Amino acid sequence: MTREERAELLAAATPDELLALTERLLGAGDLGEPTVLHPPEVGMVMLTVREPVAEERFHLGEVLVTSCTVEVAGAAGWSMRGGDDRVATLAAALLDAAVAAGLPAAGDVHALCAAVAERRAREDAAEWAEVSTTRVAFEELT
């Protein structure tokens, strides 16, 4: 799993999932003494999308996000999540740093990311199953 994939999955995890794992790792001392490099900060980023027909990019608008950077065992961790949940963003950054530092807790973070990826795949499949029934089939007249 690349760092970008991990960041995407941690951003998609629920706050409860992030907090439960982070609190367990902090309580067990698995994260050592983390340092907050940039505390959770709420801001706006431009959302750029690609138009599907001409495949041209355009700015759709600004989106509220929270970002945070931490350090665990000499490795930096980063997170950006949609919305203004500072605690969940801090938790995601700590989990990212645990993996970047190669700590034993990285396995738990990978397991969380795998669970999120599986949930997203199920949600996408359910959405596709619902949408696919609206497909229009054309018959050719001869």
C-alpha cells in the first residue's frame, strides 16, 4: 500500500474507527512520545474535477478540510480529512506516522485500511447494482 492509498483510506475511515485504534496504541505506549508538528487546522481547498465527456479539468468549488502533521519515532505522519473534525484528523496523522516509522503498530493500521477499503468496495458495488438497473439498452432496427 502506498502512502497516498493509506492517506485516502484513513481519510475515509470513520472517526470511531480512528479514535479506537489510536487510543489503544497510545494507551499501550506503542506510539512512544508523539510530537505535533502542525496542529489540526481547518481550512479550505479547491476541489478540481474532470468532466467525463471532454475529460477537461475544472474547479468545482472549495471544500472544508482539516489537516495535521505529527512525528512519531522520528517519522512524519500527515492527514487531511473532509470537514472540521480535528480529533479524527490528529488520530489519522498519528496512525500514518506509526506506519511511516515502521512501528509494530503498522500492522494494526494496515488492517484498519484494509477494512475501510473492503467497506468502500461493498458500498461501490451496492451503488453500482442500484444504478445498473437504470441502464438503457437500444435495439437495432433492421
